[in-house]
Amino acid sequence: MRGAKSAKWVAGAIVIALSATACGGGDDSGNKGAGQDGGTFRLGITEPVAIDPYNSQESEGQLVTDNLFTGLYEPTADGQVIPTLATSKKVSADGKTWTFTIKKDTKFSNGEAVDAESFIRGWNRVAQKTAASDVAYHMAGIEGFEDVQSGKAKTLTGLSAPDPYTLQVKLSAPDFEFYIKTTHTVFSPVPKVAGDAKNKAYNEAPIGNGPFKIQGRWEHNKSITLVRNDSFGGTKAHLAKVQIDILNSANGSTLEYQGFESGQYNWARMPTPQLPAAKAKYDPQGEWLDVDTNGMNFLLPITDNGPLKTVKARQAVSYAIDRDAIIKGVFQGMQTKSTTILPPVFKDVYQKDLCVSCVKQDKAKAKQLAKEGGLKPGTTIELGYNTGAGHEEWIQAVKQQLESVLGVKVKATGKPFAELLADQQKPKASGAYRFAWGADYPTPDNFLFPLLDTASINKDANGKVTGDNRGRYSNKAFDDLLAKARATQDQAGRNDLYKQAEKVALDDQALIPLWNRTQLRLADTKKFKNVKMDFHENPTLAEISLK
């Protein structure tokens, strides 16, 4: 998921944690079983990029979209993929044709039936060139995608409905994990009223088929209100209302924390300096959540322009960073160092210390590589990050280390999250960005393909990057390994190819790993039951109930 704003993409995220552990949040007995219906759950976020499935992308937007829409499958917090509207699936022997049977008699909140055509309508809407969707690349494997993206066609030739409740998907290349990808909200069905992707009325008040529906419309930079959808085709939500305040991006995490302390909010992130005090106060009360997720934190180097264009320059930056010192001094030991692109929760593919430059700071090697890579003393490196999410302290630490070790000048610029994402897309972007990623769906492919495959750069005619490969990394050997993995039906064989691809990317220092993602939250477990973190590092709104 593109960067969740908090110490999430922080480009993203999620709790795939096939081995995710939650510490705190105590009172297990109080979280078992459903409680009473009703009540209003309150929390704060910063302004989303979008809440319409066609472009919903980061954690804030996904929080809303996930609860307004239900697709074929969904990921559980521990990384399992379970059916929601799909009652069956079948894949051809060559991995190129998928057939899904859709649950009958479910409806959108306006009463319209959810059927195969509503899925086809939603997917075509995303793929169209005029949508300019940042997340359309998730559909890149569907037959006809390139023609729709280029404007040559209006609809995906790979989609058909043999009958009202059967959806057939033909792919341009084999993909034995395609059904897993459909857990992303971009694959949501939409009603006829949705119209084209740039339908402002629908963009700001989407009509969905999820456990909640929007009350009124998205009040930009102010609020979003969700209410229980009593016509939902699955297990009904218990909460009557979810009140989401949109906070100032400059100090959002601080406002969330203050809101929790005052009783205004029932869920909160925290500014990094407050973590020790917050844990000391709320952990004994059972209101502290500490979850190892499937997210990763990186520096995103721009590889086709600017001072980090060469592999050795990027390696020099990585060697110059003292991750251990930052974790100890800034995060008070509440993060763990990352030496991979794929998170440790992917146990079958995890290759500890694959990023050799990440293991330990080496000033001498950093200086030598900088010299060989053309990164001269005095060079200015742009370092972009998003404000209001607790990143300022560690960004300053990285800035000081790079300047001290390499003799460069680091220009650290903080901006609201949406502006940071827009900067990454610009044709002449250079330097590095604070970047994080949490899986949209539980497979290594969801790290490797979006972030590093050439197809995920997706430049428009002006050179703007519209995919999630914001670093513009391109290596044919890497691309070929991923394509081969998708065409491999055997899981063990697929995992071996993922491992080979990750090594190619880290040999090129395509990303600069920093630390694994441990997400810390405050949760009001005194008033509510089942307040947990979902796959996307958001509260499990559809499961929460009053005590």
C-alpha cells in the first residue's frame, strides 16, 4: 500500500503478519465475542488522497474505502486470504484464466444488485486512461490493460460475465496468485451511478456494498462520517457510527495522541518522542497495541536522475546511515533494523542481511563508494518526507549522518503527504524520499512488483510516474524473474524466484532499507471490544462493538 502517512509511506501498509504478534491491548477476555450494538467510534487521520476505489491508495484512504466496499476476497490481520463475495474460484492449467462465482442477493447501499457486471464496471472504470489512477497497475495482468491505459480501448477484453453471477478473467500472462490481488480495493464492484472515475459527486460520497456507508460527503480537511450499512450482505457491523476527523498534516500524530488523552478519540497514533511515556501509561491499562506488521521502511532513491543515479552512490548513502544509533536514540529501541526488501513475516522467503550495506554503518566504505559513484563532497541531496506523522526526528538524524560521513549537503523538506507523493511522481524528481510500504495483499509479489518492476513505473506522455515504482528502477533480469514466478504454480518454486529477484534489486541498491515496521497504537479497550489492528494497520471497524 502506498505510503501510509505515519511511520507507515509511509509510501503504505498492513498486518500480514503470518506470525504477527500483538503485545498489550491486554484484556483478552474482554475482546472475545461480540458486545453490544451501537455507539460511535472516533479517530483522527490526515487528508486522504482518495476514498473512491479507483484511486484509494494509502492507509488513510484505505481506512474509508475498505469499510465502504467489499470485493471477492479480503485479507485477515494474520495474512490469510478469505472469500467475501466469491463463493468459488477456478484457474486454468496455464494460469491465464480465472473464473469466480459471485454470491447472490447482495446489494449496494442504494439497493442495486452486486453482480458480475458491477465488478466489470468497476475494473474498467479504474483502467481507463482518463482515470489516471495511481493504483491501476494492480490490473496490469488483465488482457487488454495496455490498450485501455493508452486510450486505444474503453474496456478490458479479458473481462466477461458468462452469466449474471459468474466473472471470468483472462490474463495476458500466467499468474497463479491473481485471486490474492483481488483483495485490493481497486478491484471493488461499483454501482451504475458511479459513472466515470472523475465523477466528483461519487468520488466524495461513494456508494458501496461494505459494512458501512458514508453519511453526507467527504468534507475535505474536516471530516468523514460512516454509519452502519444495515443492508450489508455479510456479517453486520456493531458500531452505529464512525466519526473520522481530518487533522492538520503538520502535527496530525500529536493531535491524535492529545485527542486520545482527552477522551476525544478511541484510537490514536503517537509522535515519536511521546512513545516511552505513552507506553508507560497505557500498557498497564491494556490500551497499548504493539504489532509487528508486514510493512517496511525505506529511503527511496531516484535511480534515473540526480546524485543517486549510480549504484555506488546509493550504496554509499546506505553505508553512511547508522540504523542502530537511530533506533536506540530516536525510537527508544521500539523498531528493528531492516536488512531486506521483504519483511520477516514472509518466513519462506526472508533472507536476513541480504542488504550488506544495511548491516552496520561503515564510514570508510561509504566514502570510497561515494567517490567511485560520483557523489562528491558538497553535492546537494534532496530528502523529502511527509509532515505530521512523527518522521522529523529520524529524518534529521539521517541528514546529520549523511552530511558528516559523506560531506554532502542534505536538503530535508517536509510536506503534507499528498504533496510528497506528487513530488515523487514529477519527471525531474531526484535525491531520495522517506518511503514505506505495507502489503496490499499477502504475497511477496506485492512488494517486488509495485515497487521495482519496470511495468510499475507507468510514465505518462509528460514523463510523470503514475505507478508505485517511484524510484524508476528498471532491470530486465529482475522483471524476468518476477514474470517467471507468476507463471510458476508450485509455491516453493515461486518463493525461490522471489528470493532471486530480491537479491538482484538489493545488489543494485534499488531501495535503501531502514527498519522493519512495528506499528504502535492506543486503543480504547475500556469502552469497546475487539479493538484490533487490521491487515492495513487500521482499526477493525467492522468487528468493534460496545462493551
